Amino acid sequence: MSEAAIIDGKGFAAGLRARVARQVAALKADHDVTPGLAVVLVGADPASEIYVRNKRVQTVEAGMESFEFNRPADITQDELLGLVRELNQDERVNGILVQLPLPRPLVEQPVTQAIDPDKDVDGLNVVNAGRLVSGLDGLFPCTPSGCMMLIADRLGADLSGKRAIVIGRSNLVGKPIAQMLLRANATVTMAHSRTDDLPAECRRADIVVAAVGKPEMVRGGWIKHGATVIDVGINRVPKDGGGTRVVGDVCFAEAKERADAITPVPGGVGPMTIATLLHNTVIAACRQRGVAVPAV
Ligand code: GUN
């Protein structure tokens, strides 16, 4: 069997951002609407600072308004909730994202639950989680939405008859993508750290989504011949000869010998997250202004 096709998430994300930019231009021209995204960063975590900067740059490049709120790590929970409530009321702001993780002792759940569900472009509010499970329209988490676009691009939007396994059960990725796969008619297994004989479960799957945060945990022998492999992991590991390198949750070199298609790390799922965030912001703006959401 030949080697797997490499799924070009970076290229796909660039295409999606270009389509979102066209939607934004049309919204401005036809409806005088400029979508606005507010991003809240608490503290000075270097990785979060990079993510937030990339979000700002790509938001502006797409023609949208970017509002950034940097708050010190010693902000109180009440002050942070107050900021979220102000943004809920601000008509220029169509989407709100509070960058996670929050520094201790801040607690994430009250903050994500305080975001107006119609501005919750991260899809983390329980209202949106419920809408996803119930098959209703809502705003859904960005990374899983990006994964689904890559899967649909290879296999089509209808996954009837396909078995999918999701490894990892986080609120940000594992749980929502399992629901999305189910909505697309896949037969879904949710696996996690307590699953018995994970390799055997994995070998039954036509679609493998790995989102556990464990470097190269999924081995080549776990992959069914011809499967589609979506690697959500971003793990920094020591490199031979010093320094570090980034690897996924899947051992890429092994898995590509058996898969039909596989996302690389970096350059696979990662770039899709901000592109789908921009897309969610356009959807939120359209719904808030009573404008039909243009096709992407
Ligand atoms: N930190 C890492 N990924 C994410 C994300 O998708 N949303 C938020 N809010 N924070 C994150």
C-alpha cells in the first residue's frame, strides 16, 4: 500500500481565511456590518501571548475589527466577569474569546458561562454545547470544527457507515468532535485514559481523532489500513542534539505507512483553529444583525 496523503491544514486554513475575508467584504458592502472579535488575555503566558497575537493579526487581515483586552494575572474573578458582561453589552463586539488556560486562582467555568451564548465564538458555553448535542444551530468549538472540515474534504460531509474513534474527552476538543462526527452519521467511539485495549479499539476505526496531549502515543500498528488520521496534539519534546521540537499525539512516521491520509504536526489541524474562529465570528455577526450567513 502506498504512503498516506498528507492533509494540508495550513493550505486549507489559508483558503478558508480568504473565503472569510470575502464574506466580510460582502457584509460591509451589502449591509454595512463589520464583524468584531474581542479577545481577553489574562496574565503573560508566552504561548497564550503568541496565540492572541496571531488571532489579532488574522482578524485584521480578514477585514474584521479586533478588540484586545490584556489584564494582569492578579485581576479578580469579579473584575474578569465584569469585563465579560461589558463585552456582552457592546454592540461592536460580535464574538468574545477568553484565552485559556486562566492563571490560578481564577476559575474558567464561571467565565465561559458568563459569555453571551450568541457571542461565544469558542463554543464553550453550556448553551452551545447543548445546541450541538441537540442538533440545533449554535456556535461550536473551533478546533473540532476545523477537524470536521478536513475530514469532509477527504471523505465528504456524510460519514454514514464509517467508524470513528475520538481519543480524549476534553470539553474543548474530544466531546464536541464526537458530537460532530455523530451529526455527520459516523459510528463513534469515545476513548480515554481508562479505555481497555485502546490499540484494538483504534484498529476498528476508519477515522481516528487523537486529542490527548501525549506525544506520539498512537502507534502505527494501531491504525487500520486506509484510515483517515486527524492529530490534534501539539506536544513539545526534547530534540536529539538539544532544543525542542513539536510532535503530535500520533507517531506520524509509523502511522503514515498505514493511513490513507493523515494530518502532520505542525501544519495540520493547528492552523485551522483561528480560521474557524474567524468563520464563527462572521456567523455570530450575521445572526446578531439578522443577515443571512453567506456560504463559505
Ligand atoms: N487555549 C488553547 N486553545 C484555546 C481555544 O480554542 N480557546 C480558548 N479560549 N483558549 C484556548
